[in-house]
Amino acid sequence: MQEIKAQVSDMTAEMLNPEGYFGYFHYAEKKGYSGVGIYTKVQPDAIIEGLGNSNLGHAHGMADIDSEGRYIEAQFGNLSVVSLYLPSGSSGEERQAFKFNVMERFMPQLQALKQSGRDVVICGDWNIAHKEADLKNWKGNRKNSGFLPEERAWMTTLFDEVGWVDVYRRLYPDTTDACYTWWSNRGQAWAKNVGWRIDYQIATPELASRAHAASVYKDERFSDHAPLIVDYVF
């Protein structure tokens, strides 16, 4: 879960641990803002809350990112499941600059995580549509946050150079309209399916090869995002 917008004091016992699940969260310091979480039926061996608590050797100087509650990792043996919420830059130049800064500092950790020997899947809102097939109105958004050339190039580096796998695209390389995970609340974006694919499961190659089906759940509408579901075979 991403952008939970809750503090510890907001969480009821049922929210923390719904029946049959264990819940883990990284809250933002600012009230009603950001925050990520993981619900799991299996109790993890370890929880890493925030990028600054990572043991990958690139974690110094992450306090400003971690204060916004953007990263939580659950470890199960050699498997890591991460909930990630990358910043949006759509509110203005200051936040776009912060987004670029976070991307720059996050990349060495993504490289280290890829090289750690662990099976890793990073689930969440990356706030970037990678290619033209990933949003309806790509021509009109080439100068907008979320589809800027620099953002798209960063994603390409992540896949083509660092070696992470875009799991949905591995399964469905040519899908367009069915791939969207976010729709603006303005106008008729949801009704007309004028969407963006900005939520991803990005995995290490061995784990990605175990994915056999993926879908975007649209039977109910929870927010401006829809859940991305991927089934892996073990």
C-alpha cells in the first residue's frame, strides 16, 4: 500500500493487523501525507523501515526522504518485498527538483539491491510512465511531470543497464488501455479510461521469471489508483 496518509495514532487494531494478516508501516512525519505499508499473511524475518536503515552501503543522507514515509521492506528468507512511493513532481518546480534528487540518490541503492543476491520485488507508485504505451495522452504530457524525458530515461537505465525487470511488461509487452493504474479525478478520466501506468512491480530477473499472470483490479474504485496484482509461481 502507498500513500496511506496515516500516523500511528490513526491506526486501529484492525488496521494494524486485519484478521489473518500482519501489518507493517512507514509513516510520514507530516500529518495526512504519504506513508507506505505491507500486509502479509506470513510473518517476515525482518522489516526495514526507510532507506536510511538499509544495510546496502548507500543509505547515508536519506533522512529527508524517510521523513516522508516512502520505503518499507519485508524480508522472508532470501525474498524481499518492498512497498515504495516515489515523490510526485506535479505540484511545481520545487517538488520536481526533489523528485529528481530522490531518483539520483535511490539509484545506487537499487543497484546494490539488484546485486545483493536476494530475490526482490519492489511494488508501488513510481510516479513515472515509462513509455508511450503507458499513458493515454502521451503526446500532450511530454513536458509534464511523470512523463519527462529525464524520468523515462531513468526508468530505462533501471531496466536496460541495472537489470531490473518490469514484471507487467514482461508478461504483456504490447498492452495499452488495460495497463493503466491511475486516473485523474478531473473530468471523465476514469469513465473514459484516460489513464497512466505509474504503479509497477519491478523485480530481480529470477523472481520476475516466476510471474505468470498480472492484472489491474478495477471492479471497485478505492482511490485515483487501482491495485496491480501479479501472481508468482514458487
